[in-house]
Amino acid sequence: MDFQIALLLAQDGVVNGAVYALLALALVLVFSVTRVIFVPQGEFVAFGALSMAAIAGGRTPGTLWLLLVLAALAIVVEAWRARRGLAVDWRSTLVWAVAFPALAALLALVVKPTAQWAQALATLVLITPLGPLLYRIAFRPLADATVLSLLIVAVAMHGVLVGLGLYFFGAEGSRTASFSDSRLDVSGIVVTGQSLVVVGTTLVLSALLFAFFERTIVGKALRATAINRVGARLMGIPTALAGDLSFALAAMIGAVSGLLIAPITTVYYDTGFLMGLKGFVAAIIGGLASYPIAMAGAVLVGLLESFSAFWASALKEVIVFTLIIPVLLWRSLKSRHVEEDE
Amino acid sequence: MNRRHVVIAAIVALAAAWPFLGEFSVTLLCYIGLYSMVAAGLVMLTGVAGMTSFGQAAFVGLGAYATAWASTSALLSSSLGLAAGSALLPWAGLALGLAITGAVAWGLGAVTLRLSGHYLPLATIAWGLSLYYLFGNLDFLGGHTGLGGIPALTVFGVSLASTRSLGLAIWAVLLLALWALHNLLDSREGRAIRALKSGRVMAESMGVNTAGQRVKVFVLAALLAALSGWLYAHMQRFVNPTPFNLNLGIEYLFMAVIGGSGHLWGAVLGATVITLMKQYLQDWLPTLLGASGSFETIVFGLLMLIVLQRFADGLWPAIARAANRWLKPVPPPRLPPPVALPTTAAAPAGQVVLEARAVTKRFGGLVANNAVDLDVKAGEIHALIGPNGAGKSTFFNMISGVDDPTEGRVHLLGRDMGGRPSRAFAALGLGRTFQHVRLLGTRSVLDNVALGAHRRGRRGWLAAMLRLDRAEEAALLAEARRQIERCGLGAQAAALDLAPRLAGRDAAARPRRGGRAARRGAAPDRALRPGRPGRHAGCIAAARAAAHRGDRTRARRTPVPAAARRAGRGPAASREARAGTAALAIAQRGLGHPRRRARHGVRHEPRRPHHGARLRHRHRPRHAARSAGRPESAGGLPRR
Amino acid sequence: MKLLNKKTVVALAASLAAAAALADINVGVTLSATGPAASLGIPEKNTIALMPQKIGNEKVNYIVLDDASDTTTAVSNTRKLITEQKVDVIIGSTVTPNSLAMIDVVSEAKTPMISMAASARIVEPVDDKKRWVFKTPQNDIMMATAIADHMAANGVKTVGFVGFADAYGEGWFQEFTKAAQAKGLTIAANERYNRTDTSVTSQALKLMSVKPDVVLVAGSGTPAALPQKTLKERGYAGKFYQTHGVANNDFLRVGGKDVEGTLLPAGPVLVASQLPDGHPVKKSALAYIEKYEAANGKGSVSTFGAHAWDAGLLFERAAGEALKKAKPGTPEFRTALRDALEQVKDLPGAHGVFTMSPTDHLGLDQRGRVMVTIDSGAWKLMP
């Protein structure tokens, strides 16, 4: 392996790592606010990519029907809660269960955009409301359950979404057109425009999220909920809003990831699982709490993957997952874990 | 008719109906039995000991592949001197499988069980996937295509080739395993295992080797999985890597959680529900929804979601609650006469038992304790008082071994305890209670107190599983009862026992004098909520500490000192004043009321041993200024 | 709770058994409609829906179960079909490990089985157990020799191999190694990747570093396009060979421009319309294509579905013979069915002409294989 190959491998690792980093960001975000280890994050990626492919191919993506069904279900759930006398935030319900789905239906069925950016936008509008709707239907009723119960619910949801993915999109995968066809030549190494788009988008999105969490009041409210739910509620922060928002952000990040990878690889209905797993590895390296370390972990996983695939491609997974364990050990020993009472 | 009778009746009915069941029902029962074995191990690991593992499927694979290779390998049969199709080869495979799995589990456990919190489940995913891909890459194991031609089992000349006969073996093994696990949980070691979930600090101060216990539980779960794998290989007679993938690992965890992760029968229930549900969906969905799509996974996932929303604790607790409405409670076990428990000899009065010299603790730049000296003599009571943030808990942690001083030495009974864990302190007779009383909320008062006597028992895992520890258990429980009486809680212990809630004695379980915590904790599906123990919790904790030491004075009713009563905590400390105790009890409680606190930091003074003494304020500041408002925590660690 | 469930299952079994015993012919099918092999299993499932509903005077019931590409489920399905539904024949499964695992069950129950999986190990060598097992897909070795022949004839010396990290890739490597050795070719690299991998750049770089004359991709379905696209992107200039596993139109869709000029062996059904008119397979292949596309849309035909179709044809011919000897639902019928299957001669199917024998339970010969290339986004038969 000479230097050039090493550079190419590193480039590949960084690009893959960037996508894993986005997944890790979403996972850390959702966990820190709602204590849900959101296994189906990978499904958002797959749905985003495949919906984009469907829209680009002039077909109506099946995720639209899922969205409409979930929206109806969410409205029913909120109405039932209102009848039982619980506090219902109709404004946010209207946004997630009526406004977004209506807009998505409009774009997908009536407008049928042909410009790539418009199609991407339509995909984002389609996938983002799935997050808060799933939260309201499946996770919010269990807000006080143990982390293990929430994890199992997330796993069950993952099964449902994978099955739906197969039903909507079939067993064969799809690709989309790349955002940028340019190829740069940097000292003999070919750097595709698409990979620059991927890394660039990851950095921009991370920076935006950083600004959001540090500078805006809503972001700070989310962080407050993550640190102490009860305290946040006492300060008047509606924790249901926090749940909605974190899931919406996660879904949006997932959709963006899907849009980014669809041009560079074929996406299948079950691509999400393994990707989500690697994002999960990165999130755990960050202790499910720290964003920068999670992103660093993601790049590490990407690099490990690409280098071990070069050395022994049949044993790639063995190497990657075995080498993760010392990293976990190191991280675990570094962070003194405060015992979480059951 | 109580619960035990129902279980026995069900087993007898199953055995009686076995020859008459349909062929496929028998096959299903075989699969249910195999999955239940793995799920039972997971119940022990995840539900009881609190370690989530997704990697059990890999251990099943180890067991299956070991016997697959052993039964078909010409190399092994020739080296053992057996004929190629010998009936002994599967048993060699069993031995090999258990040995390899035990070794791998022990190694993996030693490394990954150090991981705390969320690192552990991920590590289990990591090596679960590693092992799966390893199986697929080894040619002598058949690679991805698999290894076939595995012979059937033969037991004493009887061939278990048919599913009907093998199923009997599977269920016999399963029921035996469940019996052994039940015995284990119902013993001294079982109490220690249960303590692993909700706080290792408390368990360590009672003398439990938590790290060792965790590895042992992990290896136990792995061995159960390997056993299941062995039986699977000889049932299917073909192994390939796909049944040992992460998906199956997740499904086993599913079964444990759906069934009820804290209950052994929950494992069987979960395996049954999931297996049968998959079959029913396969049979009925195509007629309902048309054969065009594959809706089974979707409907299955939706059903699981609904079940989890309704029964967050799993199905078994709900079913047990419903059944216990018309079942009588299980009578307490009849134990043989107790043996004598070892007690430590009392140190002569006046001898220094605990000595701290220039103990300093720094957290980064913060000095929590600065060159503190302390002498505690046998027979005296020392009070350490100070306002919030003074460093009392930190100091307690150091003289009880939970933490190590940055500088200085601690001697207990003349021995230098530098760097020793709290287990070592406990072994020398130190007992400790905590400010945040660490009770096991789902266990009875008796169990909580009996945990304190852990160190005084000797019987280990094997003895517990085989029920050879009953005399010692009787002694430990008798000791626990005695300590509860000493604390004056004897009459109320049964009322406080919210754990029998599960046995249906809801009405009796509500305490007559509703403690505010008991009421708050009386949510329908919860027992004692940890962290809100109520005013009797202090007594329970003290009783636990006393059981650890074997305090022997008669219980006497004494009025509670005013200060302690106003602080709302138990009266145990004053009783200890009269006990010619062998070693030291460290009772830790916050004093609460600001005006009672001394103004200038921590001080210690010998307290005159009669009740009603007022605390004297000596103005001898011996301790560095405390940080402003640092929240007190028993661990003494700075919060992140 | 357990008692209740057992009773229900027993009652279900009894009622189903009663229903099935009404002298209908019952065909049990287990295939992988979900999981990693879904792209193979779904066309097969669609094809089962097109199979004949009546043979002679007897009604035929098809009971289709999904095994999710998992061996345990495949075996469990087989047991269920045999003991609950009392089927006369089993068609399945889609992938090799599942089929291998099912051999023990069907041989114990003395029920014939027609597999739709690739490996020759399923039917060779014919022994006591495997005498009950037949298969319809061409053996990998047949396809591998076609590729090796073509390579040798075109002056290729070194081959880079990149395949799936599963039973398909593994089996293909073993078979191709044999074929390559016979023709004096050297396999310069042996790389693997997962079906769900999003990037094979590392494998591509490794392949390119050994500079093989050609690259053979051993994958099935659209994931097989990934290495080819990556290598093209990295500037690899040599020729590509694929396996018959990619023979569906989705591969063309996903591969796009990058798969132009690829060479692969395939069953004749892929290019049925281009076969010369006298070709023995043309008529039967076209008949299948017409039927499948009428039900599932133009251009949707897949060679995997065609394997299921061939299984159906074999079964139809054999059942016609067996009905003369015994009634359906009896062990004699099943034995007669097995014997009849073994005696099938010159049956034109979608993939070739089947002639079974006691030592050959596949029955395909050179007419079951053609070399195809991709030209202007379509399959083109090579002479």
C-alpha cells in the first residue's frame, strides 16, 4: 500500500465517516433529550434516499402514504388525550400533523417538482414530520419507562419501518443523480465533487446545530431538558416540545444523510440498519452525550472500515467490531459514570 | 391452590399430553424450549443484574458450531479413538462447546463488563457481530454455506432423532435450568446478584464482589445459550451462520423484555408469545391481507409496540397479578434449623479501631478534605457534623473504602487500608449506611436486611443452585429478622413490604401509617421507589448494617433524640451507643435543619453515651472551607 | 396459558389436516420473500401465483410461506408444511443454506423437494437423503465454466474476483477456482463485500493494485453493480464479468452507463426473444415471460422467477404421471412423484431443457446457458 492508496482510503473513510457522523449526531440528540436510543434512525436515511429516487423518477413515494396515516393517527391520539383531560398542544399538533403532511402531499402529488433542489426539498418536507409523529404515537406515552424498554420499543419500530420499506420500495435498490458531477484533481488524487458535498454538508450541518444549541433559546431549552427534565419543566419548558423538536431534527438529519449518500451508492430498503449501527457505535464512543467526540468516533469508524476492507475485505466487519472494543474500554474508563438508579 | 401448584400442574399436564400432541406442535414446543433457555439466561443477565446484552446469539452459535465440528470432524474422532459416527461425539461436542463458551465469555466479560452505562450493550453488539462474521469466514466450519450431516443425540442408547423425543430432553433441561436459577436467586448469592442492578456501591460495602459477580452472571448466561445451541444443532442437524446473527440476538432480548425481564417464567412466556405469534401471523395474514406483500414483519412489530405500551414491565407481571387475585400466596419456605453464623470478636473497649491520619482528598483543584485526623475507639460514638458541602460524605467514603484519599492513610483494626476496596473494609467488620439509602425497591424488607449479612455466609453458587445452603439461609434470615426487631420495625415490616404487591396482598401492603413516600411510591406497578424511602428506610438500612456485623444487644425501646427525630431519620444511632459493638458502624445522615449545623465546617467530638445529649458546638475549625453549594452525593464525585 | 395455546394449535392442525385430505394436491412452498434474498424470492413468489390450478382432474393448492432467508425458519416452515398441511411436494428454498438444511427433513418425511437455489451440493452426490431432492437453477460450475471458457478464448490470464461475503459469493469462488484452474487462469485477488455496503472503494483499490486483466463480480441483484461502478470510477479499464445472479432489469437501471459491455452467462429466458427460432427453449421461455409480465408489468421478468416456473413445470409433468399410480395425500403418491420427477425427459422450461436421471437431479445441459452482454442498456445474446 503506497501513500497514494492510503490517501484514497483515507478520503473514502472520511466521506463514509461524515455520513456516520450525521447519524451519530441525530442519535446523541434524540437520546440526550428523550432517553430513547433511536435505532430506526437508519430507516430515515433509507426512506430519504428512496423517496428522493421515487420523486426523481416521477413516481409517488410510498412514504407519503405512511406520513398521511401517521398524521391521522396522531390527530386521533391527541383528540383522545384531550378527552381524557390531558393537556394537548394543538398548535404543534397542527404543524406536524396537518401543515407538513399537507405540504408534502401537495408537493408530491400536485407540484411534482423536476428541479433537483426542489425534489430534495420535497423529500425533506416529506420525511421530517415522520419523526415527531412517531414520537407522539410510540414514545411519548412511554416517557417514564426505563431506557431498556424504550430501546426495545425502538427496535420494534425499526422492524416495522424496514417491513414498510420493503413494501413501499421493493427489494431492489435505487440511486439518484449526484449533486455535483465535477472531479477535482488534487495532486494526483481524484476528489469527486459529490464527496466534497457530503463532507461540506456534514460540517455545515454540525456548525448550524452547534449554533442552534448554543445561541438560540430553543436550543438551550433542548439542552436544559437533556440535562434535567424536571428542572426544565419547572422553568416552563414544555418537554413534549423538546421531544417533538429533537425527533424532527433527527428525521431531518436522516433525510439529509439519505440525500447525500443516494448518489454515491445504491440504497436498499435495509441499508439503514447497518448504517444506523455504525452511527450508533460513533454515538457511544461519544458517550451518547458529547457531539464532537461522537463525530470523531464516526470518522474513526469510517477510517477503520476502509483500511480494514483493504487489508482483508472478507474479515472487514470482524476487524472493525473487534477494534471498537478497546476504544469503548478507553472511553468508559475515562468517563466516570454516575450510577443511574433504575 | 397457590402459584407453585399451578406451575407443577402445568408441567404435569404438558408431560401427560406430550405423546398426543400434533407433530408441528411438538416442533414449536422444541423451538420454544430452546429460545426459553437463552431468554432465561438473558433474564438473569439483563433483568436481574442489569447488564443489557445483544450478543447471546453468538454464544448459541459457539455451542452449535462446537458440537457441529466435533460430531463431523474426522480429526477429532480419530484423536479421541472413536469411530466416525460414535454416539459419544455429540457429548464431546457439548463439553467442547461449554468449555469454549465459558472461556470466551470469561475473557469477554473480564474486558467488557468493566464498561459502564451504555458502553456495555454496544460492546455486546460489537463482539456479537464479530463472532458472526468469524463463523462465516472459517472454512472448516463450512463458511457461509454451513455444515451439515450432524448426527442425532443418543442418550444411553436411546436415539433422540425425532423431534418428539428430543423435545422431551429439551424441556427437561429447560425445567432443570429454571429450577437451578430459581434456587440461585432465592439464596444469599441471589440477593447479591439482585443488588448489582441498582447500585454497586452499596453492595460492595456489604462485602459483595460486584465485579466478580457480574462476570459470573455473564458466563452463566453464556453457558445457557451454548447449551441451547448444542441442542439446536442436534435438532436441525445443519448449522450455518444466519441463526446467530445480530437479529436473533435482538430477538432474544425482545423475548426477555416482552415476557417480563425480571422474572424467570417471563423468559418462557416471552419465547412462547413471540414464537406462536410468528406462526399465527404466517398462517392467517395471507388470508386476511392477501398474499401479495410480506406483512408479517410489519404486523409483528406493530403488535410488539402495542404490547410494550400497555405492559412496559412485560407480560408476566400483569398475568401474575391477575392470577394472584384468586391464587393463595405461596407459603414461606420451610427452612431447616439454622447453623451458627460466624461473628467477629469484639475489640476491647478503648482500643482504637479506626484511625485516619492526614487524610486529604482533592478533586482537580478543589480540596474537599484537608489533612483530617480521626480516631475512633471501640465502644464510643463519633459524630461528624457539618453544613452542606463540608466534605462529610467524601470523608466517609474514604474511611469506608468507597474512595481513596489523595494523601494520608486510613487504618482499620491496625491494618493499612490504602487502596483497598470497600469490600476489604467490610470483611474486617465495617458496616455502613448511606445518606441516599440504597434499598432494593422491588425486594422485601427481610431481603434488604439479609443482604447486609452477605459476608457472614459462605455458600456459593453451586450450593445455592442445588439447595445445599438451606441451613445457612435459615441462619441469615433469622439474623435479619432479629435486626429488624432490634430496630423496632418488627411489627411494621410486613406492612412495609410492598414487594408482596406482586403476590396480590395489595390491601395488606399499604402501610397503615402512610409515609409520604409509601403513598407516592404506591403507583400501581411500582414497589418502593428508590430514592424516596420514607422514614423507615433509615431503620432498614441500619438493620442491614447491623446484620453485617452481627450486633447482639437486646432490642430496647428508647426515645429518639430530638435532633435526630426532627431530621426525620431513624433512631438507630442511639441504639448503637449502647451496643458494645465489635467494630464501627458508620451511620451517615444529613442533619437537615440549618440552625442545628455548626458554623465552621466539620468537627468531630466524642459524644457522651446517653440519650438526650445535646450537640455541643466547639469552635475548632479543623477543616478547609468548603466550596459554595456543591451538592452532596454519597459518591463524593464532582457532578459533570 | 401454555395449555390453551397447545390446544388451539392442535385444533388448528386437525382442522387443516382434515381440509387438506380431500384428495387435492398440496404444494408447499417456502421461499425468501424478505431478508437478504428478497430480490430473488419476490419474483419467485409472484411466479407461484401463475402456476396451474388444476392438474388432470385434481385441484392444486399452493401454500406459500416466507422464511426470511433464515435456515431455522426454512426448516420450521418445511416441517409445518409436511406435518400440518400434508403437502405432496415442497418447492424451496431460494438460497443454498436453507435448501441444504431442508434435506434432512424432506428425506425423513419421504417428500420430494424441488429447490430453487444455486449450489450443486444440494443434489450431488445423489444418496439416500438426496434422492428426494431436485433443483432447477443451473449449477454454478456450469456458469463458471462458461465464463472461464470465454475468458480463455479471449486471451485473459489474470482475474480479479470480488464477491458477496455470503454463501453465494463463497460458492462462486469455489466453483470458479475449479473452472479457472482447468483453463489455466490465475485468480489474482479475492475480495468480498457485504450486500448492504455503501462503499467498496477499498476493495476496488486492492483489485486495481494487482492489475488483473478482467474482474469477475459474484453478486446477485443490484448490489452487484456497486463494485463495477466503483472500479469504473477509479479508472479501471479492463472488462467485467458478472454472474447469472444479476439477470434482471433492475441491474440495468442501477448500473446505467457503467455496466455497458459487461459479459455474463445466463439462462436463455433473459434473452428469449433473441434466441434463434429453432431454439428448444424459445417457446417455453416466451410463454413464461408473457404470463409473468401480464401479471406484474412489462420488463419485470426475472430469471429467479423463471427457476420457480421451471419447478412448477417439472412438478406438473411428474404429478400427471404420479396421479396414474396413487391418490394425492398418500405416501405412495409422494414416492410416485419422486420417481416421476427422476424420469422427466426433454421437458422444455424457461431456463433450458430438463432431462433428469438417477444420478443427475438437475437435468440441464448446455442448452440451459447462453452468454449475454449488455449493449445500449439492454441484454444482448452473444452468438
